[in-house]
Amino acid sequence: MGSLSIWHWLIFLAVVVVVFGTKKLRNVGGDLAGAVKGFKDGMKDGSTEATANKAAPDAAAQVTGQTIDVESHRETTKS
């Protein structure tokens, strides 16, 4: 009962084509392809921005010549 045969899929496809028409289906396919391409480009840009953001604080410290020494900010008590 859960599986559909090839005839069910062909009838479903025929109904979809009759209801929406081939022009709308072609536009939907083009829009979907554009969305997938945009998503892939966004993922590539996001990964390059993430690596650039990791390197940016080190570059900023080198440009200004300022470094923070963590040990000097800790208070030590001598007995």
C-alpha cells in the first residue's frame, strides 16, 4: 500500500502538467536551479569569510604593533 508503481507516477505527472502547464513548470525548474546555485555560492563565500575572519585579528595586531600579554594582566601574590 505504501509504494507507488510507475503508472501512479505517470498519472500524477500528467495531472501536474495539465494543471500547471509546461511553461510554469519550466520556470519553476529554472528558479530552483538558480536557488541551488546561489546556495552553493553562498556556502563558498561563507567558508572564505570564516577563514578571513580568523586571520583578521592576527593581521590587525601586527599592523598596529600591539600585542596583549596574558601573563602580565594576572595578579600574582608573593608570600
